[in-house]
Amino acid sequence: MKEALQRAARLLSGAKKAVALTGAGVSVASGIPDFRSPGGLWDRYDPMEVASSRALARSPRRAWEFLLDAIAVVGPARPNPAHLALARLEAAGRLAGVVTQNIDGLHQAAGSQNVVEFHGGLGRYFCNGCGRDHDPARALALTRRDIPWLCEDCGGVVRPDIVFFGEAIALDALTKSGQLALAADLIIVAGTSGEVAPANLLPREVKARGGAVVEINLGESAYKGLSDVTIAAPAEIALPALADLALA
């Protein structure tokens, strides 16, 4: 691990513009298990039955039962050393931005300024009918007696600003993440297996234009053979160590 960190730090120090792509593994140390891992939410719920655009329209109470469980996990979470390390790199001018597949808002809470939430986030709620914004603080106070959360104006279902299954990635997220990847000569991939499209294409875009890929993952990923450096360690350990070396 030490040698891999040193090679990654040299690449980061020499990069003109670096970006990061993060996934669920970055937030595990904050108490948010990967939804797909054993014991995760997808062990208890069928995502197509509770987290799809169809479920929101046809079974809003069932969808909100799932959302309450997700909010209960994400709500108390706080940034861990992985989030803080990326914020530190950005503040030092070594990182242009973070593209995250997570919906927890922890990169922003850690101080990162340029964050692209590829799948949206639990920090905003709006009516699926009329589009009116609703106070996100209320989501933390909801109980099963209060669901589904309905809009006072039109009676439509209130929902978080996340990408449900069957919905398209927001154009703004696609545009901003694409711009970051096009300008980058280094991408740090942390805590994501690279199985979910289209976010998983960003490292390949950077690599195709001659950039470098630094991967931080505990297990094998879809980036095997693509990464220039692979650091087999938890993100909350590897990212702070990488930041220390790059900023020394």
C-alpha cells in the first residue's frame, strides 16, 4: 500500500487538473452501508418496487416506507476522513471537483465546493406534481403516520431530488461531470465498483485522452486493467494518506 500511495501521490502532484469519482464505499465509515451489500437496503426491498418512477406513481406509501429507512440511515451521518481529505485537496487547488454517485450530501458537509451529485441528493424535496419545493427538514421528522408526504398545494407526492430507477440522469449532472472529465488529466476513483452506468464511463474517458486513473477500492472492480495505480484499502484510510503525501 505504501508504494502504491507514493506512486499515486506523484501522479496527483504532477496533474494539471484532477477530479474524483466516488461511490458508496466512501461513506461506509460514516455509517451508511452500501445499499447493494449484505444487510443493505436492497436486501430488504426490491428497488423496482420502492425506488422506481413507477413505484412513486402507483405505490407512493410503499416508496415512502423505503425513503424513511434511507433517511434514517443517511440523516445522522457525518463526513469521515475520506470526505475531509477530498475537501482538503480541493481547497489546496489539487482537485477540480468531485463527481459522486452518493445521495448523502457528505462531500458538501465536509467542505467540498464543486460537487456533482450524479444521482441527485436527499438535500432537496419537491412535489412530483406541481414541482413546488418543500422543506427538507420536514423529511427528518416524518413518521409512518405521515406518509406518503403530500403537497399542500396540489396533493401530489413530495419526493427527494434523487434519480429513481427508470428516470434519466439530470442534464446538469451529465454536463458538469462530462466537463470535469474532459478537462482532467487524472481521476481518483474511490469506493465504487464501476458497475453503474453512465458514471462508470468517466474514468474511461479520462484514460482515453491520455490521463491517469488512480483507484482506491477494497475489492476488485470493473476498472481492473484500466487503473494506473490501485490502492487496496478503505477510502477513509487511503484518501487522507494520499492527501498528506500530495500536499507535503
